[in-house]
Amino acid sequence: MAKRVYQAWKGNNRFLLHGRLIFGPDARSLFVTVSLIVVPVVIFCIFVARHLLHKFPAYNAGYAVLVVVIVFTIHVLLMLLMTSVRDPGIVPRALHPPEEDFNYDTSARNDFGGRHTPSLTFPRIKEVTVNGMTVKVKYCDTCMIYRPPRCSHCSICNNCVERFDHHCPWVGQCIGQRNYRYFFLFVSSSTLLCIYVFAMSALYIKFLMDEDYPTVWKAMKQSPASVVLMIYCFVSLWFVGGLTGFHLYLIGTNQTTYENFRYRADNRVSAYDRGCLNNFAEVLCTKIKPSQNSFRAYVQEESARPHPVNRPRNVEEEPASSPRVKVEDDHDIGGDLLKISGRRNYEEVDVEMGSRDSNELHGVLSESEFMKSEVKSSSRGRRSGSWDLTPAVIAASSSVTEVEIPIQNTLQQ
């Protein structure tokens, strides 16, 4: 039965719902991230927001505190899932290296005779033009493709990803061209959610101080959940808030995290910077490219590849006096010549020669071995595939022909 693409996938990804959802190999960390979001929000709703429902009597505005935090949390979780379950921009692997880029390297010399022996090679780096600037693209040995510009191979997922930013363990997925927007919205929304919970918890402490608990210490003892939430949000802001600010800088300069850390010391001009506003519009407003992979499609069997055409190559002429290197098929050609010479006089063989003694038989076999050695030596002097047989070879071959069948009769007797 034919397999689907997600069943024969060579990367380290994990799939759910028969290939409809794709995760990274560390997808279990997603449960930790969800719990870090949901648990504080539940505590806030039970111990803080519930007491703020009637603190704003006009238009029952206190209910908005609870509604906002729930909607905000749903939005953050949705952005998290959109980041984690979609194809980040994986470039499909090739079935074999790009044959159109093969070339023969004739600079190498053979160890035997010093002849030029062409070897099959292809360039590891190619140059392409992006926005009028030259950019180098590298060949990926794992995926057997030349990576597009801004593409890199993720060692965790074992895939080449377009506009590779980084692999995020908190979302269990690579961050690339097709999910970077959702990742940024997830991080920035988490920052706003932390600020909101921190502010509402502090506001509830203020209301307690205005009522029956005049000091901060007494108000904090009355609502320890508010204190815990404020500390948790303050610590979280150092991470998600700092990450949001860093990615705002990357979007404004049209960089990726990988490019920023890798080429920071080069101080070279980016070929992708189109200005701050255009960079933000490119990341947040442009249409997301469709996936290059159909994970639920059936695997297509590789069609038979045509045999490569032998390209002509020049071999240096050698002087007649210099010894030629013996080719590997000398033994086969020599054996064929013996068979051909044996067929010519096959009918003239005397079947009565079976009475020869073993000494004569030994001498004839010695002549046969001598003939074979003469054939091998004569093959070393051939030019462009032609063979020159010496008189000794011809005489020895006729001797072997005369005794071939009598020897077989003698052995049978």
C-alpha cells in the first residue's frame, strides 16, 4: 500500500490528525508553555477579577476586566497554536544531487603514469543576485539542494527552512517564513497579557487599601494571590518583554535572529532592508506563501533516471617510447583472442592425440601460459583500441588449438 508523505517523512517532525498538523520533535514542551499561560490566568480570574466585578458600577464596567483577560488569553493560545502546528516553510528535499551543476575536474592526476583523470564535482557555493546585491547560497548535503537565500538547515528538525529565524523550544517548532508573524504576535500578546494582569492585580491591592486595609502590608496579606501574580508577571516581562523588543528591532531592520547573531561582526549592508515601514509591512501585512509540502499526498515513486551522457574529455598524447598503463580489461580481451584462434582450427584437431604422455602435455600447457603472457605484453602496446599480435603469440595459439580436445579426452579416460 502506498504511503503518504507524512508517513515517509525524513525529518524529525511529528504529525497529528493524519498529517494535518506538523510539530517539531520537542512538541511536548508545548504543554509546559500552555500551563505557564493558563494557570496564572485562572488564578487571576478566581482570586482577583471576581472581586473587581462590582468595583466599577457605571455600566457594570467591572465585567470588562474578566472578559478582557479571557479574550486576551484565547488570543495568545491561538497564536501559540498557529505558530506550533503549521509548516514553518520547509523546503522539500531532492531525491538526488542537482545533475545540471555537475562538471568534470581535469586538474587531478592519476597515480599511475601521471595521466589526467577527470573527476565528477559540483560547486558547494553559488552566487545569486538579491535587490541588486550578490548573495551566496550554500549546498545542503542532507537535503541535496542549494538553499534559497535566507534559508538554513535546522539541526533539531533536520529540515531546511525558508527565512530561518531560530528553533524555539517553548513552541516546539522552527520559526521561519510561514509562522514568524504568528510567533511575533504570540510574544507581543503575551507581553501585553502580563502587563494587564500585573496592573489589575495592583489595582485590586489599591482598592483593599482604600477600604479596610490601610497599609500595603495588610492589603497584601488579604490578597496573597495578587502578590504572587505581580511577582510572576514582573519576572515574565523580562523574558517576553525583552524578546518583543528584540524582534521589533529585527523586523525594523529586516533581519532574522540567525542573521543577527551570525553576521553581527561583519557590519555589512543587508540586501533585504527596504526601510522601517516597508519592513514591518512585509512581515505583518503581506500574504503568507502556501506550503511547498503536501503532507497528506501519496509518495510518488522516483522515475527511472536517464543514464548520464559521457562527455568527451581530452587525454594527453604519450610518446611511443613511454610505457602505457595497462588497462583493466587486458585479461578479458586476451581470453577472447584465444577463443577466436581456437575456433579457426577446431575441425582440424586430431582426436588420436590422446596417447601423448604427461610430459608432452605439460610442455604444451607451458606453451599456453607463455602465449597468454605474450598476449598481455602485446596489449600494452596497443593504440586506440587496436591489438598487434606478435608471431610468438600466433604460433603459441595454434599449438594450444591442436591439443585442446585431446586433453579433454585424456582427462575423461
